[in-house]
Amino acid sequence: MKKSLLLSFALLVMIGSLLTACAGTASASLDGSWTLISYGSSSNPTPAVADTDASLTFDKDGQLSGNVGCNGFGGEYKVDGNAITCGRIMSTMMYCTDPIMQQEGTTLAVLVETVTFKLDGDQLTITSADGNSVLVLARK
């Protein structure tokens, strides 16, 4: 009986450890595609423009790409703790009307320097280096 109880306990500990490891890995990763929910002032973000495919993708190989409603963009990024450092971001240069151009300009301006990020479940908040601007995104 003691052997059976000990074996059951050991099995439960192993299953719990595996579940914790899997849950921790998935939530701590920027890898994947994210949809823009809001952007702009950290005290009062502006909702993303409706009916636009505004998204960012962080690839495992250190490449960032996306489209914030009008132009496609891409570049390199590195993560260190809760900081993201973006390399030079290249973008197409098509003209679009406001508010899409404002959304695009603000979003790309946030990604210029080393920024901080916070993951809360499937929500990612990226805060500009000066703390004045944010991008709020949801995992696709």
C-alpha cells in the first residue's frame, strides 16, 4: 500500500511539473503573430483602426515583421529580460489616409529604440523607451 501511494504521489508530481513547464514556456514567449488592439499615449491609448489588419510577428530567428494598416515593415529584434531592442526597421512607403497613417506612424515610432514589454496571458503591452507611448496587442 505504501509503495502504491508513493508511486501515485511521484506520478502526480511529474505531471504537475510537466504542466507547469509547458504553461510557463508558452506565456513567456513573444514568438508568433499579434494583433494591434490600441496604441498611443500610455495614459489613454487610442483603439486600433477598425477593419484594418494591423499586426506584428516576432519570429524565433529574431525577425520582426508586420503591417499596421497600410505599409509592410520588417527588421531584426533581440529580447533581453523584459526589453526588446529593434534594429533598423524597413518599411514600404505607400501613402494612406488618416487615421491609418497616424496609427502606422505612432506604432513604428515606438519600435525605434529599446522598449519594455509585459505579457499578461495573451495580451502583450510594449512601452516606449520614454514611457509615454504603448502598443497593446493580442496573440492571434
